[in-house]
Amino acid sequence: MRVQLLSLSLCLFAMVGTSQPSCFSAEEQPRPISQSEPVLLDKISRLDDKEKQDERAAEHESWQHATHAGKQALLAGDLDGAKTWLKKAYEIAQRFGPKDSRVAVSQSNLGQLYKAQGNYLLAEKASRKSLELIRQNESKDNFGFAVELSNLAGILKDEGKYGEAKPLYEAAIAILSEMRGKESVEVATVYDNLALLFQKQSDFKAAVDVQLKAIAVYERELGADNPDLAIALGNLAESYRELNQSEKAEPLYERSLSIMRKAYGEKHPAVATALDNLAGLYVKEGKLKEAEDLQLKALETFRETLGGHHPDVAICLDNLADLYSRQGKGALALRKSEDAFEIAEKTLGKEHPLSVGIKHRLEDLKSQNSSQ
């Protein structure tokens, strides 16, 4: 059974003059890291008159507002709203010049939006552009470079480009360990995302090793009710489930779901993910009715928050196809599998690992139904 695996995205900052940093992350609650030095510090030329200074300050304030509104919309699962605000932020950023740090930040933010939409081609393009802008910036900052390396690695992982993703994660960890310390939240975030890559490669023992490191840091630095911790707990539960250690997995799933509900309410993709993943454990334990209830609720939430043609919807449908097959409902399983493959093929392409996996199930189901 394929499950949704949540990843975290580190924040890029842009600071100009005396204004506060604007932080955006697509898949997490804003983390209190304002004490860290901002990245991409722009050198502001002296302006000849107060009118121009006021105009520039107003534009920066507008950029901050649009970025913040886009962040909030994406955290709420409102992808259309996020798209409107983040594109507006990018348009405003361009007024400051092509090499301004706000352009790099806005490109990074758009990359995370496209990733949330399942448009990995555009996501990769935006993230690579952000990296290039960071390289070109006169105040080149290694921290910002490491942040975007990790974000790009997450996009490549979701594209199935595992060989390209791993060295980027490792490079980000090396830079962030030197700048923030090996026990920092930033390093823990990259470790947890690297663990997802290990899971994709079915190396679950390696995943557990780095997930435990990340969780220890989150517990200590962020507290017991932080959504980032919930994501890490759910991801660790997945590893234990795959290692047939259900007794360790179930309390982690339940704790993760509880934190997510407290943070986001019922109608949020992260909550739907937690529901579907707990359902996966119930299937493994033979609790098929309980699993079906959770998966149907997860599917409804995914459709309401992400739309009907998102890769997470395809994953949930594929999970339902597996469940119905186990219940002996072959025709229903086949329909769900066909729907899942149609979405995966349209959004990710035929060669993506998810599409290939769903196609295998679809072919098996067709074979089973034809023999009955």
C-alpha cells in the first residue's frame, strides 16, 4: 500500500533595511526562527528623495503582505488562494530588480506551491531558478543556499529522481550543521526529509535511524504539540509499519493525528494524510471496516482541499482499491484503481514510480476480475 509521506520545507528569508524577515514554508506551521540571521541581505542604494524611499517601503510592505497571505492560504489547503497571492508577491518582487533577494524567495515559494499542486516540473524549475538567484546575489549566503538545496531535493524526491535528491540533502545537512549545529531544528528537518527518501527506496532501517534523531530535536526545541513533530512522528510510524512493528507504529500514528487535528482542524490535507496512514496500519492488522471509514474520510478531505486531480487523491484511491480487493469487492476495487491511474498519469506521467505502482495494481485487478 502506498501512503502519503509528509515533508517539511525550510524557510527562505529576505530582509531589507529595518523591516522584519518574511518567512514562508509550504508544508509546516511558521517556525520561530527569527533569531537566526536572515539570508539574502540586499544592499540598498541611497535614494535621493523621501518620496522614492516611501514608495519603495510601501512596495516592500505589499510584498510581505502578499507572501504572508499566500503562506496562510497554502497552510489552510487553499491552493487557489495561495496561487493568487504568491504570484502577486513574485510580480512585486520583480520591481526591485532581477537579482533582489525577494525574487529568490518568491521563486522558492512558488516552487513549494507547485509541489503542493503536484506540478513537479514547474516546482523544480522554480526551485532551480531560486538557487541560481542566490548564487548571483552579491551578499551570497550559504544558509539560504542550503535551505533551497533541501527544498529542491524534496521536489526531486517526489519526482522519483532519488539519485539526484540524496546528494542535495547531504550537502544541505553539511552546510546547516556547520552554521546552526548538528542538533538544530533546521538540520533535524533535513534529516526527516532524507528519511522519506530512504523510505521511497525501501531502506526503512536507515529511515528510522535519522527519524529518531529528528524527533529528539523537535521534542526538545519545538514542544510536544508542534505540527512539525506530528509530521515526523507519522513518518516514523510508517517506517515501523513497514518493518512489521505495529506495536510501535500505532501510538505514533494516533499521536500524530491528534496533534494535526489540534493544529489544523478536520479539513486539512495533513489531517487527511494522517487518517489514510493510520488506515494503512488497520489494513495490515485486518481491521478492514475501520480502515475503510478512515480512508473514505481522507479521500473526501483531499478532494475538498486539493481538488479532484491531485497525486494525493490518486494515492488514496489506490489505497481504497487495495482495501476493496481484500474485502472481495473486485468491481469496486477496479473502478477505484482506474480512477487512481488516470489521475497519476495525468499529473505525474506514466513513468513516475507512483504511476507505475498503481498501474501494476490495476493490471492485477483486471486479471482477477476477468478470471472470475
